[in-house]
Amino acid sequence: MKKRSFSAVPPTAGQTISLAKQSEPMRDYALIYINGIRREIRGSEARLSLSDFLRRRLALIGTKIVCSEGDCGACTVLVGRPTEQGLRYLAVDSCIQFLFQLDCTHIVTIEGVAKSGELSSIQQAMIDCNGSQCGFCTPGFVMTMTGMSENDCGMHTESLKYGLTGNLCRCTGYTAIIEAGLSVGNEQQDRLAELYPPAPLLADFAKHEHDDLVLSDGQHRSIRCPQQLAMALQCLADNPQAMIVSGATDIGVRVNKGLQLPDQLIDLNRLDELAHVELVDGKLVIGARASWTAVEAAYRDLVPEFHRVLNVFGAPQIRNVGTMGGNLINASPIADSLPFLHVMEAELELSSTTGKRTVNINNFYQGYKKFDLQPGELLTKITVPLPEATDLLGLYKISRRKDLDISSFTAAIKLRIEGSKIAQAAIAFGAVGPIVLRARATETFLVGREFTEDTMREAGEIAVGEVTPIGDVRGSADYRWQLTRNILVKFFLENQPDAVLV
Amino acid sequence: MPPSVGRSLPHDAAPSHVTGRALFIDDLPQVAGELHVGFVGSPIASGKLLSVDYKQALAIPGVVGCYTAADVGGHNIFGLIVADDPFLAEGEVLYVGQPVVVVAAETPEALAQARRAIKIECEAKPAILTIEQAIRENRFLGPIRRIARGKVDENLAAAQHRLSGTFTSGGQEQFYLESQAAVAYPGEQGQIVVHSSTQNPTEIQAVVAEVLGLGQHQVVCICKRMGGAFGGKESQASIPAIMAALVAQKTGRSARVIYNKDDDMCVTGKRHEYLTRWEVGFNDAGQVLAVRYEFFSNGGATTDLSPSVMERSLLHADNCYYFPNAEFTGKICFTNLPSNTAFRGFGGPQGMAVTENVLESIAQYLGMDSLEVRQANVYGVESRNVTPYGQVVDKNHLPEIFTKLAETSAYKARRTEIEEFNLKSRLQVRGLALTGIKFGISFTTKFLNQGNALVNIYTDGTVQVSTGATEMGQGVNVKIKQLVADEFAIDPSCVIVMATSTEKNINTSPTAASASTDLNGAAAVIACQEIKARLRNFAAEHLADSESGLVASPEHICFEDGHVYDDRQSRVRVPFGQLCDDARRDRVDLGARGFFATPGIDFNRETGRGTPFFYFTQGAAVAEVVIDRLTGEMRVLRSDLLIDIGESINPGIDRGQIIGGYIQGMGWVTNECLVYNDRGELLSHSPTTYKIPAITDIPAVFNLDLFPNADNTHNVASSKAVGEPPLMMALAVWAAAKNALSYINGKAENDLMLPATGEELLRVMTTLTSKTEPANVG
């Protein structure tokens, strides 16, 4: 068996330690450091969003709230999690992170990026380059850039644009902010490790990370934070109605918009065994809790076409916490990853205390937000074959704005051409019906035909008959029909050797 | 010490911004007992308000009060131009979300629970939701407005060529990041202090007094800063401020209102959507002989600022082009939507967009490059330089700006390259356009063109300045700081511009119309000069030296490098701070109030003629776009901007205004879409569904140059206003998109509307393609 691990998320420090026993000490608080200060979060407080906790309880008002839905980045903070290399800090939207997700982390806010009375080089650059106008988005930009700098993302125009897609600014037109990043350059001056020596924090985390963690409000509400899969499945079996939370990029938004957070929760953030991405026998095996950042890193070289789609999936802050499993179970017909997974015939592993079963993704979804997951079952693994070298693959995400937007239309086209003929065809469309759908009639039409523009044009007309789009805030039904019609021709033209593109 | 004017000092709050220490409304510390205030709005767009039941809400622990129009009394209606804006709905509801009940609670959780528990019963009436429907049903706000000159009918009839059509431009959400917010603190003698995120503290003071039944002397409004405004807080910061003030008055406790983004977007006004019927006659050279535009704006449910917005549309319908015969009329449509309001450009963009569309259509019709058409029509320097309303376009640099920008942007070479590309690429099509702007600076409402400033000097020579200008990120504070520092020849760090307060500056105009530095800066300079005159007299006596025969002579007193001296004995230099201390001991007043009123402007609304503007800010932009022929996705490849902003007080700040305004304009012309359902509910009410430009949307190549120009001598420091004009330079992006589509099918008129979203572009391309031979499809 060929195996290769991807290092987007380094294994956690404690990973080598054998499974904890049920006899591990019980802990009833989340252990969180904020700007170097130790906090124990208990009871119903654990249900607060990080941003509410920062602003309302700690008066750290530098973290700003604009949208409460992870779409503007004004609330960006850094979350440091222990890894073998020390604390690794990633930018997250604090408005859609709950405290209970953050056990054994160090949170750094805008108030904590420099010594009191001093400025970090990024802060200074933002002043010097006129990177702030009204100033409301500024702390978020500083935090995201600090995170980029911590992770050595490189401060050049393209990396800055990529890294800052999750931060909206209405005043500057961004140019001055990019200039600020460029002026800092790649020479690392400030490291959070210098400001917050990691050793004492890591030691404290190591002491506590194997505790059996249950955050209860003392009455009827509780959050279980299992550390092993077996325990997670047992929690679920005990309480099949409990909501599973991992990245919270969806439930976080819904709670901010008025939904009551369910009483019973199972948090998967300590469940490292589901966080890995591995290449096994030519297939990517993705733990359901692997973040999009990890998945993106794995696909960078393996399937650049999918990587390109993942690049415009949410924003870095979202990809750092959002998981593939969450995306699949959220079951939205506009989920960006789904068309690809459909044409690749991805297999989903569903686990429960009674065993495991595997379902092909094409059979998993049954209707709008309806899918084949039984009570007590947890999505644990996604196995995705890689395209063959001879496959032509085209993935399309059409949205109003290129980045950080929800799709108006998605498509995946995979054709295998033998000679001049189409030997195999797999086509999936999203946002044109209640679920992502395979265009079976179109596929059947294509197989055996010459790969020509006329063929693809005809196929487009057939595809139009297979989709059932509606008009909504992201576009009219006519628009979606026209995109369905055109996308196959676009795929053909893109695959011509003389295609002319900017 | 060199003068600070002309230097790129950082924004005065930049160190606070980058450390998170800059306080916005919701960052103000809560005082004991402070209440969280929210509201519940109308569930429907139009109807009779039957009942409001908040009994259950009041029963929730922590809920302190619920208030409706009945609790407000006779002062529930206000308005800047026409008093038709209810604070709380009374009798009828006018739009979805219109505030009906104000709720006050001790915690945000209790407030949220209370809002859910309130029941509002209405009897629905048919709603008017679109401009077309308002036109059909003849529902307009206010009278028709008109500006005209020459013989339009005759010249249209006689023209070699004629085109006509209907053009629509969409609304735009301001999308300031700090939503509407206010905190009110009750005081003695019925006083209320309101901290508001407002461009218009005097208006907040006035409406709070009016609605609460107080004298204006009992209300103080303070605005330290706004987290963006863009016009959206010129009139519409009022309702949240009144809510907070009402609760403070009723309960005697401080009260805080912070709209969340969704509520803010759903219930506050935006840039007016426009529908325009246009008709143009022109000759073979592309020169316009006559135009007629009939503007219809979507005003929303109340008047708000709509008449002034429409006025500016009419005054900018010519954009920067000479139309010998022109008739512009404007009607404001009543609709059951939140009242539309100010947004950067204030009607100017909507007027100018129509003309840029017309010129692009003319070029396409004649098979000319649109730059030639624009150059054939641009205002002249000696002749063809009078606007349809009769103002001379004085000191006009537009022809030069067009020529220079065409050169520096390599317009012609790129045109050739694009044409070659478009012949070859089956997947993409590129377009290029150069458009100009000429934006009139001054409020068109004459009385608003005034400003006052308070300058106080302390005995160490440091200075506090207060003006009516509010800081929303545009950098007015640092510019005023520079002007003041230079008056006394002291270091700018010795000057602080204070929070805007109606206690210090009275009867101020909103921070709007791009004119805040002009008006308030000029007033500050006048105040400084008054103090300087006193200091000169004092210094002359102080430095007089009977032994050396130096007779006191104020004309010889110089302020330089933080010191004061007599230029006949320049080695005796008194530090400025020392002089101030000495002056005080000699009972010299070190404070002054300056007042400025813009001279020489006037406009007659009835005749549509006059000189409404003090001067024009001018410029041009070239944009190049690439569009996916099969999906309609568009990218801006390059933008080149050239703008005349006179002698910049702070080039770093102004650069930020220009680029920021341009990108905001790009949002308006490309991706920003307000989508309503048939019940009048806004569906695009958060950044998930409403897409302002992100960092990846900015042009890959982006050049900005300032046009050197020192001839605007009648304005403060020979500068020119910069706030709004750059937004309209983004019309180049829209025109480039329209130009690109002409390569799909140059023969059929393309009816591209604004914004040019991917969906809109695909719609037009699909239509154009269906009119060509199948071989050319794609």
C-alpha cells in the first residue's frame, strides 16, 4: 500500500500518545489562553462566540463585528493550536467560533500582536502606507497579515491578494493595504513565539489535552468534546439528536442570525484522527474533519483543477476551520466541492458504534438537505480517486464575485478521450436543482461520440433538459440554464491546443 | 520645518486604527444600567397598521420598555427637505422593516427575545415596488425638475443620426462597515447627549430635539468618527439616534442602539436606482447636437434627500461633454421601499452613466472608436464651454487630460492588440474605454455652503481645533490639522482635531458633497488668522526694542519653524509656546471661531439656471476588461487614472480617496446588486448575498497620476475636493464592458444595463450571438 501524508495540518503534539482511557480525569472547562493570559471557560459561557467573549467579557473591543457570518473578516483573530513545531497560528473569524471549540488554544487579538506601547512591523506599515481609512476593518487586516507572516506565506502581491480575500474593506480599494504588506516584505521581524514563549503554554496544554472534557451548564445542556473516534461514536449513540460541530462555519452563522444553539452538542475539534489527508493507493483519503486548508494543500499538485476551485472556496479564515465533512453533511446543492466529488465517484465512510459502511456520493443525497445518514452515524472518511492522466477535467464555479462568494452555478466535467472519441463521461451540476445532480442523459449521449464542438453543443442542449434551476438572489433560472448550455462548449474550447486566453 | 500642507502625513487616527484602540460607537464603555435598544419593523411593504402587541415582550425578565409612535406624541414626523419621514410608523406602514416598536432591555439576550415576542398586525395594501409601477400609477414624490437649453426637438429632427433607448442603473448599498449606531446619555435639565455615527451632528441634534419635544440647546450630538458612511449617514443616522434618545429620556438610563448588518441593509436607504429614457441626435463626426433625458429615480417611501439627488443628476447629465441643445427632466418615484438617500456621487453617477452609455452607443453606431466620439464632445477651453444650466466650465483642463491619459495608457496600441485578440479568442472578449468626469463642488442647496471652526491655543502653544466636519475615514481631520499647523508654522503634532460636537460647532452642514475640507478647512484658517492677528500685535510690542530703535510693527512679525520673530531682527526668536504663554499673561484671547461661506454661487431651481458650483474636479480613466464569452464572468485587467485635484493638501490621503472611490464605483458598475422579492423584502442584505469588491477584484495593473494644476486659487490651499469624483471614473469599467460586447456583434445595438454583472453580460451576449451567423457563436 502506497501512503503519503500531507503536512498542511501538522500532526498534533500529543498524537503519538496512545489512546486515552475512560479513566482520564474529567475536566469541566475549556482551557484557553488569550493574549498570553490563561482562562478557564465553564458552563454556559462556553457557548458564547469568541468575538462576544472578547468584546463583552474582556472589553477587547479592537475585534470588530460587521456581518456576523464570516464574510467580512473584521473579527479576525489568530488561533494557535499545538503542533510538533510549537503553536501554529491560523486566522479565523471569531464571530463564528464558539469558545467550546477552542480548548487548548492560544488566541491572539489585535491588542496582543505587539508589546504594549509598541507596534508590530505590519501595524507600522499600515500607518505608513495609508492602509487604514475609517479603521473599522483595519484590525482584521492586521490580524490576517500577521497570520500570513507567522506562516511564512510570503508578502508579494499575489500572496497578499490570496491571503486577504476574506477581509473586506469599503474605503481603501485595497491598494494601500497591499502596499503595506509589500513594504513589510518577507523578512520576518516579529514572531508571536517571541512575544508569547510557547513552552509554558504547550506544557499546560499537554497536561490537559487528554482529559475527558464535558462542558455542562449544570442543568440540561452539555457539550461533549471527545478525543477518540470510539468515544465520539459512543456519545452519538447515547444521544443521536446531538448536533455535531467541527468548524461551525454554518451553525455559527445561523446562531448569530437567531437560531438557538441546540442543547446537546458533540464537538469534534479534539478528534485528530479524523483530521488527516493521506494518499493511499492512488486515492485521497480525507478525514471528515480535515480542514479545507489541509485538503487544498493536498490537491495543489495532485489535481490542480480542483485546487483552483478550492482557492476560491470561502476565504482563508473559513478554510482554516471549515471541514470537508461539514460541507458534505450541510448538503447544500451549491456546495463548491460536490460536483468534483460526484464525477470522481467519491466514497463516503459512515461509522457508528455498530460498524462502518460505505456509500458512493452519487447515492448519498436523496433530496434537498436529505441524505443517507442514519441516527448514530458519523461521516468519518471521504475517499476520492484521482483522475487518470488521460482524463480531461473541468471544474466550474460561477459566482457574482470571483472570491468569497456562494456559487450561482457549479459544474464538473470529466471526459476520457480515446482517439478522437469520448470513451467515458461524467458530468455533475450544482445550483440547478435541489441536489447536485449527475447529468446521466448527457453522459450517455456523449459516450462514443467524436469530441467536437458540435457534439458538446448538442450535449449542452440535452443537459438543459436535465436541470431544474430556480431564480433566486444569486441569479435567474434563465441565467442558470444558459450557463448549463454553454459550459460544455466552454470545456471543449478550453481543451483545444490553440485556445487563446488572457 | 517645511510646511505640512502638501505632505503625505498619515491619517491622524491611523495608530489607533491599527492597534484596535480607535473607539467606534459600540466600543464606548457601557455605563451602569445602560440599556440595549432595538426595534421591530413592519412585516409588510404597504398597509394599515392595525395593532401592536408587546405585552409578552414586557413580561420577559430584563425588558424595560416598548415604545410606539403613540409614546412619541406630535413630533413623530421629520425630514431634511420635506417633513414626511416618520420616526416610528403611525397609521400606515410604508416599507418592510419600517420601525414600529422600539424595545429596551438590560441584556442583548433579553432584547432578542423581546423582539421575537412582539406581534404587529397589519392590513396589507397593494405595494409599489418598482419605478415602472410608480410611473404607471403616477406616484411621484415632489414636482418634476427640469434643466434645458436650446431647441431640442428641432435639432433632434434635423440631426443626421438619431438613437434612443431606455437605460437603467441599479441601486447600491453604502456598505459602511460600522452599521448605524448611537448611544444616548440622559442629563440634567432635560438634556440628552447623543453619540452618533453620523455625517450630520446638527441634524441629529435637531431631530432628537424635535421628536423628544426638547429645545435644541438641550441636545448635544457628538461624533468622534464613523466606520465608513459614504452618504448613508447623512440623513439616515437619525432614526437610530432618536431611538436611543427616546429610551434615555423615558427611562433616565443610557441607551445604546447598534443595528446589525442585516437590519441595517434591510431598513436604510441606498443609492437611487434610475430608469432613464434617452434620445440623442448627432452628426457623422459623432458630435452630439441634441439630447433629451427623462430621469426617473426610485425614491422609496419618503422624500429624504431625493430632490437634491435628482438635482445633481440633472446638473451632471452632461458629464464632461458639451451638448448645444439639451433637455433633462427628473421625477422621483414613490415606492414602498426604505427611502433612498445619499451615496457618494449623490445622483451624479446616475446622470453621468446615461451620457457615457449614449456616447458608447454613438461610437458603436458610427463604427468609431469611442475615444474619438468623446473627444469630439468634450467641453472646450475657449468655446463650447458653457453647461446647459449656464455655468462656464472655467479653467477647463479636460481636453488636455483626455489627450495625456490616452498617451500614458497606450490607448491606441492596446486598441489594436485587443482587436487582434478578439478575432482569435473563442473563449474571451476584451474591451477598452476612456471616460471622463467633471464633478461640481458645492452643495446645490446654497445655504449649506458654510462652515465654522473653533481654534483654541493653550499656553504651551498646542492647539485644539473643532469643526463641523465629521471624520469617516476620508482624512478631513489630518488635512485640517495640516492647514492649522501651517498657519502658525508649528509642527502638526502640536495640533489635534477634536471629535465633532454640536457643543463646539453650531448649525453645521453635513459632511457631504466632497466639500468638508473646503468649508471647514477654510473656516479653521480664518479662525487661525484671527488669532494670528492678535498674536502679531502682541508679538510686535513684545519684540519691540527701544534701545535698538525697533518700533512695534505687526506687519514685520513672522511665524516660522515653531518660532515668532520680527523680520528686522530675525535672530531674536520666541518659541511659539512661550509667546502664547506670554500673550495670555498679557490678556490676549487665544481662541477664535472662524466662519466661511462659499462666495459667488447661486442656482435657481425654477429656471434651472445659475452657477451652482464653486469649481469642478475633473479627471479621466481608462479601463480594460476581459469577459468570458460563455459565462459572462468579467475581470478588470488594467485601469489608468488621471485626475485634477488641484494642489493636494495630503497626496497620501487623496490617493486613498481616489483609489477607494474608484473601486467603490467599480462595485456599483459590476457586481453590486440589490435583489428584492415580490413582497418588497430585500434578499441581498448581508455580504453573503451582496458583493462589494474584494481584494482580488482590483485591476491587475492600476496606475494613478495626479494632473498638475495650481490654478484653483480661490479654494483653500488651492486644493480641490476629492471625496466623490473618483467614484464616477469607474464608469470606464462599465463602458469597457459595453465596448467588449461590440466585438461579439458590432451591428446589433447592445442594451447592456448597469451593473454589468456576469448574468447581465451573459444575457446581452446571448442576445447578440443569436443575431449573428451560427459560425460566430461563442
